[in-house]
Amino acid sequence: MAAHGERRLGAGNTGAFQLARALAARGLVAEVAVGFISGTPGIRQALETLTSSRILVYPLFASSGYFTRDRLVQLLDEAKGDGRRIDVLPPLGLDPGLPDLLCDQAVRRARDHGVAPEDCTLVLLAHGSKRNPASRQATEQVAREIETRAVCRNVVAAFLEERPSLEEAAASIDGSAIVVGLFSGEGLHGAKDAPKLVARLRRRDIMFAGIMGSGPGIEDLVARAVAAALQNPGAVQAGEDQSTLAPAPGCCAVSVD
């Protein structure tokens, strides 16, 4: 499993390891390892622990942006000199099952606060980027999918590095809102920035529901993606263009015999 990771003091990147243990317990593959772009173990170190001839890499990322399409592929290319086959799956943020999972996450949070989900606005808070549209595009696609479920009154997107910011999005919301962070791990953005920004709004009617990477059901999404890849020998290989992949964050390498 491949993730961005976090190097800050005290960062354990526990979410990715917990997900890897849950996947290993299902027995879908022969070996499971976790590697980080920024953290320990790195991608090469994770691959070196695996003995299988074929490796599936599941990117724990919110979109097919720079870290998934460029940096991760570069690190995999540098590490695959032993001739093993490495297939890269679509990232978590593009999984077609993600919208339903986020809906469930928002509904639970609303009901915990005694609010009817259909009376709430769902805010998807993502990273965004002024240099690469992938984060925005993935977020807007998820928002459109959630809208078709008619679970909440409205669905809006907000970003850390693009407009609208969470503050700007909140200013247009009349009534209760649930904020879900489209972050795959408990790094700086997911663990600190997202809840801090929600608290800074000082609105009791806007609630933080956590991040997608720690939501119940994530391990099921990953397991289904891995199972599908095992049945599909045409999985995307490292270095290939993933921009046209159908919807599918941390780095995790999954090896199979």
C-alpha cells in the first residue's frame, strides 16, 4: 500500500499500517507491505521486504495527481530493477465505491448530533492545487456522484489551496453542514488542518465528520480493488498513464504470487 506519509515528530502513520493489517487478515494476497513517499519505510524499502514475482500497488491518495502519477511511479521505476511485475491500481479517491462510503460517514455524524441528514449540506474538503487540476476534478466528481444519492440537502467542495476555501464555502451555507476531509491519512492536513479549519468557523451547526481514510468501510473498498486486480491481468503497470482510469491515498505495496 502506497501512501504519502508524514515525517513530523510523533507521526506514526498508523492509519496505513492498520489498513494493511486488515487487508492481510483477509488472505487475499501472499504478502502485504506499506511504503511511504515521505516517511519510513520508503517505497524501495517496502518492496525489498516482498518476495513475490508480481506486486500490486494500491495508492492511498485522494486523486491521480502529482504524487500518484509522477512521484510514486518514479520511485517504483527506480526500485523495480529485479524484473518483477509491478501493477499500480487506481487511487482510493477514485474508487467508485467511495461516494457511498462518504454518504454513510456524513449520515452517521449528522444523526450523532440529532440532525436530519437531508437538512444538512455536505462539504467535501480537499487539498486542491494551483498547479494541477487533479484534486479539484476528483473532488468535483465525487460531489456529483453524492448528489445523485440525494442523501443531503446539498453538496459543495472546498479546498486548502484553491478557492473556495472552507470559510468561503461556509459563508454560503444556511443551516447545518457536515464536513468530510478527502484525505487518506492522518498527516498534517487530515489530522490538524481540517479539524482546525472547522473549529475556526465557530459555528455549532457545522460539524467535522473526519477524513475518508479513516472512515468505516475503507478496508472493504481496498479489498475489492485488490480482488478485482487479481482477476484482471491487464492492471495498469508502473509508468503507464492512469489519467483515463475509472474512479478507484500513504503508500502501500501489495505483493501476490
